Amino acid sequence: MQWLKEIFHVDKPIIAMCHLQALPGDPAYDTAGGMKMVIDKALADLTHLQDGGVDAVMFSNEFSLPYLTKVRPETTAAMARVIGEVMPSITIPFGVNVLWDPIASIDLAAATGALFIREIISGVYASDFGLWNTNVGDTIRHKMRLAPDLKLLYNIVPEAASYLGNRNIVDIAKSTVFNNRPDALCVSGLTAGAETDTQILSSVKAAVPGTVVLCNTGCRLENVERQLSVSDGAVVGSTFKIDGVFENAVDPARVKAFMDKVKSIRH
């Protein structure tokens, strides 16, 4: 648990998502705007998030829909370029998330100096993207080769997927911690922006009290006090967007209002 304070320097950190626009090779890639547009929008969102007082940022290829469980090299390369271009403006700890590929996420972290990744690292799932398998042993060994100090945030209830097998979330949390020693567990709702069930958060935290548990989706101004009363922090994306809509750009006023609320809770 100590690593959380060492990296983020606050209790109950808020990790803000910087959602990158569709990248080369993605179905929605804007060939007219090109990589310049992707970089410009990423820099604008990053600036608004930092100015609003978030504790960390995580760069993700959120608009690469539909996602791959093994991404192609051009995606990792494009994300590395975006992060490299905005690097002089990054003033807070940052992580990366190459959806949905933990190996590529580690590659990107090693190349950019990211401090953490969030991914589906263990388990087997039936998902909108097909049968979704993982190889946690290989992933951990890859991390140890490239970035031994990298923190791994395990998403144990991924959006748009369900665990293949009749196991409840508490059992999954317990066995994941016992077998894999995750740095954190992320508990999610059904999709990006969907509220995470507070009771599920509470059950997971009670089952693994010595492990960081993060609210991974749907943390909003009206529920943040309740969610942070249970979780050790939150990953926040859609809440910070204009009108709270996933597809929109970051709204500076929403970021500030949310973080003002969080800071009042901490004190």
C-alpha cells in the first residue's frame, strides 16, 4: 500500500484518463487531421487535467474501438510518439494503457518512463471482443525484463466482459492477490463511464485489505465521496469530459469542480 503515497504523494489519488483519438490503423483514424490532430487534442486534454488539479494521468488509446487483445506495432509506436511530443508538458506522475494488451502496455511504459499500467493481466473472459485469454506469468516476466519497478494495476472485472467460469468477484480478488501479487486491483462497471457498484468495491476491499483497490469507472461528483470512502483512489475519465460524455473533450470546469470536492474529502 505504501507505493501509492510514494508515487502520488496524496491519499486517495485521482488518476485521470487522457484518451487519445483514433490512431493510424484504427477504423476511426482521421487521415485528414493525421497525427498532428491526435497530438494537439492530447495536449489540450492533458493541460486541462493538470490545471484542474488531478494527481496523475494515464494515456490510453480509448478511441481505438473495436479493441484488439494483441495490438499491432503501429498502435504502440503512435502512442509513444504522442507521449513523446507532450512529455515536456507533463508535470504529474503518468501511466499508460494500451487496450487491451498488457505486453504492449509494458513496452510503451518502458519506452516512455511511465510509472504504472492498467490492464487485463490475469484471467479468461467472454467479451465483446471474443474469447479473451491472458498469460500472467509471461506478462510478469516481461515486466521484470523491461521495467522491474513498473506498477501493475489489474482490472479484475473488465468492461464489456465477464469472467469465464462460475467465480464471484471476491474469490477472484483473493486468488489474484495470492497468485499474482498485484500492485492494485481495479473494479469496474459495465462500460467506460458506468458507475462501479459500491457494495462490490466494499466486498473486494474487505477481502484483500492489504491491497490497493481502485474505483475504475463511473466515479462522479455526486458519488465520489461514497466511492472514496471505500476505495483507495479512482481512475476517472468520462466524468471530466464536456457534459460527462465519453466521446467529448475534457471540460476544465468539470475537472476543477471534481478535484475541489476530492480535496475537501481528503481534509
